[in-house]
Amino acid sequence: MSEEKFQTVIGHVKSVNGSRISVKLSDEFRSSMPIVDGVVYRIGQIGAFVRIPLGYAHLYGIITQAGAEAIPDKIKESFELNLSSISSRWLTIVLVGERIGNKFERGVIQYPAPDDEVHLVTLNDLKIIYSEIKKESSIIVGHISASESLPAHVDLDKLVARHSAIVGSTGSGKSNAVSIILEAIASNQKYKSSRIILIDPHGEYNETLKKYCKVFKVNSDKKKGEYELHIPFWALPFNELFNVFPGVLKESALDHIRLEIQKRKIEGIKNLKKKPNELSVTSDSPIPFSIKKLWYDLDDFEKRVFNKIKNADSQYELQLVSALEKGDAQKLIPSKHNSPGIGGGNPNLNKDAFGILSYLNGMRNKLLDERYKFLFNTENYDPDLKNKTTLDLNDLLIDWLSHDKPITILDLSGIPSEIMVSISGTLIKIIYDALFWGQDLDVGGRKQPLLIALEEAHNYLKSGENSIASRTVQAISKEGRKYGVGLLLISQRPSELDETVLSQLGTLISLRLTNSKDRGHVGSAIQDDLNDLVNLLPGLRTGEGLIMGEAVKIPSRVKFDKIAFAPKSSDPLVSERWILEKPEDKLYDELLLKWRNRKIH
């Protein structure tokens, strides 16, 4: 045995089961920390690599089990329950790639035989593996944990086009990893046309990525360079729009309102610069209409009263009684009508009314609610009473997708929690539908791809929910790659994510996960033979993660770089606020007025 072999050989293959190999450590090699070329290595570390020479080729595998757990079942059976009589110096490895000469390829086309030698992987081996990265189409996000001299490359094409997820418990460094990846893309001058939309429920990335992003936020702060987030209500599908309002409508009333909206959207076509085919317009079509006028007309219809009068043929006819006082649709002031007569006498109630006055009152309250101004008070996107707007959806898409920054942050921290699912889903649907229908244009996803990053994805992408968010993200996960739309899901609770979406991810980046249910969910989303690697996740250092999937040549344990401006939690710092003097009692008067007016600012 040569000196080089003596330095690196650690054992021999004893069992081959597909890509899963059982290895018996050599009895001659007693040291668990050999020194090779002045570098100390640890043998039998879960997640470490080993090398199996096969002539001119070298197979590479990852250690997934060590000790008694790695002893093949048949050997265990032959010794029955007396495991102490066999050595526990066993490893289970999973083959992940092979090298011929100095060229490394993922996957294997040949397999070892029993008694083939197994070697530890040195830094020189790692350099060969990671040198195969195409630097022109990859980004650097940190370094390989085994060596600070080896940069961690991620294939950008696979990361975006094949979808990905970043998961990790609170405090694991998840937000930092997200920031580093997005900054690596945004700061690269080669990618001058990069487009990233980050939907952020808490606004924690506004400062972190401020050099590379344009922030749209409800109640924006212009001094910080933020822009007001507008989501025109008329861009919402019919069901999502009416989910905003409290109460439940009967099917007949719902159909009546749906037809009214369709009719008003058809009427609104004449105000558009480019007019769609009237036959293609539905209540879901993103065409402006005045919801104030709709409310006013519905309210007026419900309150109408009629007088019964005899005509010349002594037949009773209904004659509409004029309103006592006309209202104002623009100001949401209802018209006033006579009260119906007692005992069935004149004036009589409108027999065609749907009995939805209480629903309409709730609708009016929402339209007046300051918290919903991003929907119903969107300045130049608000239709007038003739369904005409100053700006259209193309102007909104230009604002979001065609500015001088590579990243757009849609900060949803000011949106009421009860409609977060609908609004986040609608945002994604507006963006995806636009790129889907414009796929053959230069601004479509096929010619200018888009990455949609969803922070706290578990909050509005829960498993089993049939929400617009879930439906839209499922559609993107299945079909988005064909249209140039990629997903990046970010979550601290992967067990709550929709399994359909999780199964479509090409790359999974997992930082420390302490919850066993979350680890099990992650394990189900990765290659079966590598399931045992999830046992590493509780012991990862802060800022360290496992990158598995198509965006890396080989599953890698990576230490992410540190972002310059660390993401800040949206929670108030108790220790800072409680050392201040208590505020004056008179501020509670102002608080009550804001509460009653439903105005925060």
C-alpha cells in the first residue's frame, strides 16, 4: 500500500444496494482524526464525503449513518441480538456523483463491488468537485463549511427556473441567507435586467436590501424612499373581492351582483386605450368599474318603495316613489326613501329586493375604512362614477417590474391580517397572469424571467387550503418554469407548506430546524437515500445550511456570508421602550379618536 493510499483509505465496501453502500472501516486504521498534508480530518462525520476509486473513475458519496445503525440488516440478523460481537465501525454512504480525470458529474453510471477501497475526501478532491461550477451562470453565497477557501456556488438558472425554498427555525440565520442570495443576484452587474419580486409580510428586508430595491408599502414613508402600495380592487377576481366584505350573500344575490359587475366592466371598455373583445369580459376581468356607484345603486334598489294605483282598466300598477333625498355615490352617502306603509298600505316595499341591506352596510364600512385604502382609495387607479381611471394596470406593472432596481419589495405589513391570504394571493396572480399572457413579448417571463420570493410562505400557503394564494402558487410551481416565472419559498414552518408545491421544488436550502415535524417534511422533499441528512439539521450553526437539489453539483453544507445590514424584526424592542418615561395620558384621547375614525395616520 502506497503512502498516499495509507493516508486516505479508511475502509472497504461490504454491501451495495443501488446507490446506498455499506462500508466497514479498516481495523488497521484506528485514528478517527488522521492528518493528510498537514490538514486534520474527522472520519465518520454525518454529511462528510468519501471517495471510491474505480480504475480511472472515482465515485463520491455522502455519509448518512455511522456506527451500529449503519450495520447492514443481514449482518445484524446473522449475529441475532448480540451486536457487541461485531464491530460498530460501519458507515452508510449514498453515492451522489463521479469523477473521470478532473471532470466531476452528478449521478453515477457504475457501482462499486464488495471489498473496493473507500477513501476520505481531501481538500484537493473538494476543489475538483467544486471547480466544475459554471461561474458565468452562478452566484457565490458563502463558503463550503469544510473549507473556508472553497466558495459556495449556486447555479442561478436552476435556482430560479426550477423553483427553490429556504427553510429554517427562528434564529437560524434564514433571513440573512435570503438577503445574501438576493444581494448576490442584484449586485452582479452581468444581470442588469434581473427582476425579483419579494412579498414581505413584515417589512424586514426594506433596510437590508435598500441599495438594490424599490419598496412599495401601505402607509409608506417618503423620507425613507418608500412608495405607496396600491392594489386596485377591480384587479381582484370577483370571489376574492367579495371575500373582503363581511357577511354571506345568498346565491341569487351573489349572481345578481356578479352580472352587475360584468355589465359595468363591459361598459368600462370604452374608457380603455386598447379595447378587449366584449365577449371575453367576465366579472373576473381586470377592467375598472366604480364600486362606489355599484354600492349606491344596490342600496338604492333595496330601499325603493312603490305606490299601488288603479289604472283606467281598474288594474293595480306599481308606481315608483321618488327618493326623499338623493344621496352621493362618490361620498358613499345613501339616498333616503319613504318608510313603507303600515298594514300593507302605500307605499309598498320593493318585492324584487334581495334583502341585503345589512350586507351593503358592511360593504360601505369597508369602503370607508382607512385600513383598506390600498384597495379602495388608490388615487390614480380609482375609477370615477363613469368607470374611468387615470392610470391602468400596465402603469402598475411598470412601477413594480420595470424600474431601475433589480428587486421590488411589496411590503404587506400594513394590510389587515384577515385579508392577508386574499391580498397576497391576488398580488401573485396579477403578476403571474400578466407574464403568462405576455409570454411572447420582450417583457414577458420567457424573455425576461422573474423570481417571486415569498417570505413567511407558511402564513398564506397552508397545506390543504383552497385559497387564491395556494391555487396560484401551485400553478406557478407546476407551469411557471415554462413561462419564465420562478418561486423562492421562505418559511420557518415547512410542515405547514402545501406538499404539492414542496414536491415541485428543484432546490432546497435548509438551515437549522429543531422541530421534528418540520424535519420530517423536509426529508420527504429530498432524495430518498439522503433522508438521513435531516438528522444534521438541529445541530447546524447559525448561518449554516444544507443546500440540496439541482442548483448545486453535490449536496453541500454551506456557511452563508453575513449581510452588511442585518434584517430587523418588526417587533418593538421591549428593553429599549420600557426604559423611557411613560407617555402623557392625553394621548389616549387621540388614540380613541383614531380608533373611531379608523385612521392610523
